[in-house]
Amino acid sequence: MHQIPELDRFDPVRDPRPVDEPWPQLAWPISVDTELTGEVVQLNSIDPTADAAELFRALDHDGVWAHVPGRPRDPQDFAEILSSRHTRPDWNTWVVRTRRAIAGLPAGAIVGTSSYLDVSAHDARLEIGYTLYTPAVWSSAVNPETKLLLLGYAFDTLHAGRVQMKTDTRNHRSQQAIARLGAQYEGTLRRHFRRSDGTVRDTVMFSVSAEDWPDVRQRLTSRLRSHSQERVDR
């Protein structure tokens, strides 16, 4: 008689906070006039009607949408996509503008977008995602400062306990960028999310907890200091 091999015993995950205090709910929603300001970028809640055309032009590159489904056909299509998210109670889209000239772009230029999404005020968690930048600012101070502003606002003002980030298993550049922030790899969700070509991707999950945040903030601050020093040296 054929014997079915016994599966290895699963070792239960240890509770990292066996003596826990009640955590406050997330302060949500946020005001539409909220502005997050750094040295390099400024973030505002998006105005789909006013911002869609310039944002479309900034992001209209094949490399930007290589791992992100739903590439808009034109500015009007993008405005409709952004408007549909604008009305969702669990989503806040930010537009990213330069505060000074960078990578050949003038101060005040729209260079990208990022979002708070999958927000659960009850569970004090949210996701930072749908982050897209024009290729001119890749590997610049734009992404680390944007993430510093968004994480800082989430933890220090909204009282988040968890912020997650996820990306396609094929998007190695994004995985490396998220890991460089100091986010913790949590695992891979297999066959999780449909791509634009109809295939179904595996999704790589990262998170930053409230306990991680001080170290992540220090790491990002140090990276931005290095970017500033490079600019001075040049």
C-alpha cells in the first residue's frame, strides 16, 4: 500500500508582543488641504481635474508602467482613474512636486504620485503604494524623501501601527528600493494579483511597524543627508 509522506510539523509563530497595550484607531480621513513638505519634494492631495494632464506627461514612459497594471490611454482617461480613487474612503492619492530644480526639472514640476490605500482606521494600518515617478528622478532623493514624509505622517500624525508596501515579484528594482527604506520582508503572496497582460503575479510583501519606525526614520534621514552631500560635492 502506498504511504503518503507525513508533512513536516509547522512551528507556530511566536507572538512578539505577548503583553500588549490597546492601540488607538488611525486618524482618518485626512484633510484634503494637507501638505507634506521636505527639502526636495512637496506632497499634496491630488486634484484629478487640475493635475491629471501634467502627471500623465510625467509618467508616460514604458518603464514606469512595466510592472503596474492600468496604464492610462490619455490625460482624460487618467483623470477618470484618479477621480474614481478620489472618492474612495480607503484611498488618498498624493501628487509629488519638486521644491527645487532637480534632474533637469524646474521647481514646482510634478514628478510623480504615491498613495495611501487599503486604509483600515479600525486596525490602525494602511498601505503606501501606486508609487510612480518620471524616470528622470529615479535614484535621486525624490523617493526616499517622499517615503520619509509619508511614513512620518502615517506614524507620527495618523498614529498608524503598521504601514505595508508590496510589489510584483518581477519588479526587482522596486523590491530593492523598498528594502533600502528599512522595511521588513514578510513573505510572498503566490498568484495574488492580475497583471495587465492577463498573467497573475506573485506579490512581495514588506512592512514597517510602529516599533520599526525610529530606525527606519534614521536610515532615511541618513540617506537624504548623503544625497545632499553629493549635491554639495558636485
